Amino acid sequence: MTLKIQKKIIAYQVKDKDQSAGKADAGEAAKPTAEIIRMHEKLERPEGMECLEGATYKIRTPLDDHALYVTINDIVLNMGTEHEQRRPFEIFINSKNMDHFQWIVALTRVMSAVFRKGGDVTFLSEELQAVFDPKGGYFKPGGRFVPSIVADIGAVVEHHLKRIGLLEPDELSEQQQLLLKEKRAEAESRENAASAASDSETSYPTSATLCHKCNTKAMVLLDGCQTCLACGYSKCG
């Protein structure tokens, strides 16, 4: 590229490579960068959002006629960016049984404060599940033993943290996978046997009646005598 000089040259200066590089770095540093919002105790609900997404879990125990309803609401940080993260923001526990009112209110307020504090909150589920009732625990459907109502609440918190991705889901052991594989094979074999039996039944004439010997709908009239096409039984001997 050729430039034509129109004016008289009166001075000149040699450009320093280090200075030009420094100006380039300063220019890149001056570019605005997106701020990553992290969970902290002063974080408030997003403006224009009066509600938070969450889930409600029902806890039924044999110790009480009334169930507990645990609601955990979440807040989504850095929405729409690569740093998007869903974290628990608050927790509420409701029940018709007023015997647990005081400690439930205290527990939910402390847990909500810990959620808003930020950092690793997964320890809450472990601590709650380690609480034992001196009067004894109870068994849940499926044979799982729960040492206390507080531990049951901790299990719900753990399940919710797994749903939103703060905890890794449990992986089945090799023995559990083998057992599931065997159960699946047994179920498939039963379905195949049932379908085969239904196919064999439908292969007989529609006018066939039930055989009292083999319980198959395959009795037809042959040579003036009721004969079973499945087992060969005949009323004429």
C-alpha cells in the first residue's frame, strides 16, 4: 500500500513494540465482562419475579396421623449464561399437627438462612439424616428404616439437591444391576409365555368351548362328539 505525503516532514518518532502491546492489553482489559452472580446472604429475589420455582414433597410417618409437606423453592443464578445454576433459596414445612410447630419453624428458618448464605449446602442433608429419635424410628414403604422425622426431612432435602444437580445421583452397584437384569428377564419371560398362550388360544375355532381338563377354549364337535383340540380329551371316551 502506497501513501502520498502531502505535507513537509518536520519530525519523526520510532514506534516501540512494547508500548503498542501494552496499549492493546489495556484495551482488552477495559472491555466490559459479564459479572458472575454467586449465592450470598444479601441476595434478594430477582426484580419483577414475585414467585420462585420449587417442589413440594409429602412425608407420611406411622408416628402421626397428619403428613408433613416440605416445600423447597429455588433461585436460578446467571440465567441464560454458561454459568447458570439452580440453588435452593428457602424451605417451608407445613402440617396440621401443631405439636411440631416450634421446632419446625426454627428448623426452616435456620435452613433457609444457610441456603442464602451460599457455598456448599449439601452437608445439611447429611446432618439431618444423622438425627436419631430416642423413642425409636420407623420403616418406610419398601423396607427403608428412618431413625427420626428430622432424618426423613433430610432425605427429602437430599432428593431435591439431586434433582437440581447439586448432588450426584446414586449409582447402582454391580449386584443391584445384576438383580435388576434378572428381574427384567423374568418379567419378559412371563410376558412372552402369556402372549404365546393367548396366540395358541386364538388359533382354535371361534366356536370352541372351554375344556374342563386342560382349561383351554378348544372343545369342538368332531364326529358327533365333543373333543378337545389341545389335549385330546373327548367326552365319548
